[in-house]
Amino acid sequence: MTLINDRGVGSNILVAMVLVIIATIATISLIAVVNEDVYTTNVLQDSLQEDLLLRSEVKRITIMLEDGKLVLSRRVVSILAKERNVTYYVDLLKKFTSMNTFMGLTMDQVATVQALCTARYSKFRYSGLYSPVKKFMEKNSARESLAKYQYFSDTEKSDISDGEDDAARVKFWGNDELFGKVHSNSDIWLQNGIKGGTTCVNPANPNWPWFHDMVTTSGHFRIYSSGIFPTDAQKEAIFEGGWEEEVPTIAYQPTAERIRRNGLAPFGVTFDENKIYKLYINRASLETTTITLLAPQIDTFVVYSNYPDALHPTIPNNPATYIGDSLWTNRVSLQDSIWVVGPTYGFTSKSFFIPGVTWVDGLVAGKLTIGCQGNAYITGNITYANTTIEQPPDDPDQLNRYDYFGLVAEGSIIIKYKYYDKLNEVINSSNSQGPNGNVYLYGAYAAIGAEDEALEENSFRTAGVFTYEYQHPHGATTPYRGFNNHTGRDTLYTFIDLHRYMYKPLPPITTGAPAWKKWPNLTPNDVTPGYPVGAMAGFPYYPTVDYPWVNPVWPEAVNSIVYERGTLWIFGSIAQRRRGFVHRSGTVNASNPDQGAWNPEEWKWGPGHASTGYGKKYYYDKRFYFVQPPDYPEVYKNSSAGLMSAFEDSAWGFKIPPKQFPK
């Protein structure tokens, strides 16, 4: 129907104008709807993109923390598309804080990094405007140290063989029970068996080792000596806390650099091969004694065809017992030492770096790490002031919140046998109390010594191990006071074995050759060392004598030697490049080839002997999951960014963005 006014066309124009207005309004509304959809799409894309960017920041933050950056750099990501131009900014803020754990312990030096992601548009009407979407993340990162493993080894091969033979295989067996995480970068060997006269640790699974926490290996689990793989049923019984094989290698590249950089160096940082640094930890103080080795002096000892000892004394008026004819002259290098008491240093939470061979024991009150260049010798118990001896420091009912100890050797860590205390003029035998004795070590112990390539095929022998001293004891002839047929007076005879046998000897003794031709291997009973024989009835005994100074308190009579030295209690962790022995059978066989004819320069330590060493009771200190000794070495793992270690991704998550955040 057409409306016509008195002029006939006015109504059509009016309708057209109304339609134009309606179309315009519709177009504007449609544009508004489209713009709203574009805006909503941008917001949704911003939300998703910022979420992805912050998730990807987790690894970048770790890398920057690894590099020790003081200021974490801003990240800028632009999207320049035909329909969308936007730039995203990720700003970071780092601070170090303390954090309380569920155990009530305080984790020091936790790196807290906050990340704020914003977006700015550069397209059409939104150019220069910021997106209303902001995403905020907070990441807490803690250093992951070697102390987080109760037991860690780069290889389970021993320090006496680098092959695939029995001598290279050190295994866990029915006397071994471990309570913390275990990892090795090589095959882990298991043996069904126990030490004679002992009981297995797990009666429900007789004669197998028992692991209570996760055990991982970059290789496989193997059964000694067949080399076969244990069944899953066997693994379930052995590995109570779970197991995993063929895991990525955790590169064993710990260093003492943080100790060198942050620690106190009271004796400087230059290695001195003529110094031994004796340290005694007296609660929160470190007492020092410097042992200076003097220049060696050559002394001579005439070898006689007959020379007296308590078993073969010189008898007056009996020429058959007199000192015999001279046959040879031993030229021996003797080295004396000077002991000087040094300063005492206090600590509450501190590391110390020692530039040489170090002896250490004592009672720790506070947080202490000792790092040394060379070997570290443990000369007695290392315990905590706030933990009763033989009790765990992580017992929730008696939690030790204060004491932490670390020992890091750039060589090996060795439990000392005995030593002569020159200041007090006594022989200290704290670590050698006999089969019923105990040695208590609390803390984290890392032997990080590298292989010395200059030794070529023997380079592996310098790799860091946790082990014990004087593994092949035989005994020696101790000083004897008796008649001297030359002077007719009572005389003190010393260095008797050096007067009876050729030192640095000729080739091995042959049948019928006199004993003096060679430093004794299996010599006749009439030259048995030590005395009195009657006191050793029923004792495993071998007619040979120690090479001079193989025993650190040489000469020591065979009936004074401590073969089985008790139980080694460890409340903490052990890390070592290769696996050191803490017990030896003493039997000469394919798995114990470092015996035979004496030649210590080639790691030959005489014939067989009674078994030696320690039984093991190893407990983990779960506090090390959260708190480590000061400047303790870290774990390095392979990742897409290379070797990553220090700041593990312990905790991160999204939070509400703060009102103020520094740019």
C-alpha cells in the first residue's frame, strides 16, 4: 500500500529515510557486535597465550637462576598477523626467601621468582591499548644437592678394577639396608648372601638387600655373579620404595667451587703436599692443628742373616742366637713431622676450604661444611650436638633443627685406621675398636675426585671413593729389648724387619732361597712376625709381614691389629665417583686381585689375610630433602638446555596479579 500526501510523494521519502536510519543503526549494531566478538576473541587468545608463555617461563627461569643472573631479563613476544597485532611482555622479579616445610624445618635461600605477563595491542582502534588480561605466576626453586640422595655413585665399579670382571663388581647384599633415595649411573649389582656370623636385614626376604626408598639406575639391576636380571617379583621384595631402570644419567660433576668461593680459607687456597690439616669440631668451633712433613732423610739398615726379636731372642753365651752376618744394606727414606696447634674458628652456618690432606672428627653444633683439596681422612666419630648418638636426627619426636654437616673431598674420603698423636704421644684407635665397636658418622659425604689421565690405564684409581684405610693387614715385628752380643748390654732393637729382609726387593722368592732375598711373601714359620704366638690360638694367621708403612702405625704386631673394626653407622648420605669398599674378605681370588707379591706401587699388598673392615648400618637423614649443609655440591641433570642442576622446579603456580609490580 502506498501513502500519498497532497503532493503525492512525501510519504515515500519518509519511509526511505526511516529505512536508511534503521539500516544505519543495524550496521552500527552489527559493527559493535563484530568488534565485541573480535575483542572477546582477543581476550580469549590473550588468556591462552599468556598462560602458555608463563608455563614456558618455568624452564627459562631455571636457566637464568643457573647462570646466577642478578637481574632476570624481560621477555618480549610479538604476534604480527593480518588480523591481529599484539605484543606480550613477561616481567620477572627475583628474591631469596626462607620457607617452612611440613617437618617444621626452614629451607634457606629458596629462590622465589614472580612473573607478570601483560599484552599491548597495535592494531586499528586498539593500538597502544593494553589487554585487560594479566597473568601472574610465582615459582619457588630450591637447590638440589647430592645430599638429597642417601647413596649416589657415578659407577658401581670398584677402585681396584676398571674391567667387567668380578674385581670390578661391588654389590649390595643381605647385610645392606638403605632408607633413602639411591641412584647410580651404571648397573647396580645385587647378591643373595650375608657376612659370616651375621643375620640378614630382612627376614621376610632372606639374604637379599633391602631398600626402603626409590632406587634408580641409568643401567640395569643385575644379580651377582651370573649377571642375570632379577624378576619383577624379586625387585618388589628388594625395592620396597620402588625402582626404575634406564633413567636419564645424572651427570656426576660436583665441585667444591661454591665452598672455595663462599667459604672461609684459613690456610689459603694453594695446595701444599707437605701439610696435613687436622681439624677437630668442638660444637660451634673448629680447632686446627697443622702437621708439617719435614724433608725426607735417608737412613741405612744392615740386613743380617740372623736378627733377634721376642720369638728369637739373643741369649747370652749362646752364639747360635747372636746377630748373624751382614748381607745387605737397606737405604730407607724416613720423614718426620712437626705438629703445631693453630687458631680456632667459630661458625654458625659456614663452609671452610682446606688446601690439602685433611683429618677431621668431632661434635657439630650448627651448620658446617668442610671442603678439602685432596683426600679427607675421618679420624673418629662425627656427631651432632642436638642428637643422641645412635639416634636419627630426623626423628619427628626429637627433630634436630639446628645441626648439619657436610664433608667434600676433591679426592677420596677415607676412614682412618689408627694414627700416632704426636702432641699427646698416644696411638689413636677411635675407628678400630674391634668387632663390637662402632663408628658414627652424621652428615653428607661427597668424594668427588676425578680420574688422573696421566696414569693412563690406572687413571680410575684416583677417582673419588668413600672407603677405609689399611685394607690388607699382616702385622710386623715390633721393637724388642734384649741382650746385645756386640756390647754385652741390654738393648732396644727397633725397625727389626728392616734388619731382617731386603726392602725394595729382588724378584719373588723361589723355593729354597733365603727369606732375606725378598720382602716376605709367604715366608717360613721360623720368621713369623709378632709375638706371642700362643695368644693367637685359633686366630686366622698368615706367616708374612707388612711392607713398611703400609700400616699407618707400622710396625704393629699381628695380635694388635684390628681386622674386623665394628659397625659403621651413617645418618645422612654418601656420594662417590666410584664405589669404594668398606669391607674386604681378605681371600685371594678373582674378585680380590690386588694382593700377591708385595708391590704397593702397583697396588699389590701381599698375600691373603683375615677379613677386614666394617659392617654397615646406613640411615638417611630426611632433613636433607629440604635443608643441605652450606655450599654443598649440587646434582646436574641432562635436559634440553644442557646440564641443569641447582634450582629444581620444586613448586610453581598461578596467582592473582598484584596491583603493583615493578617493571
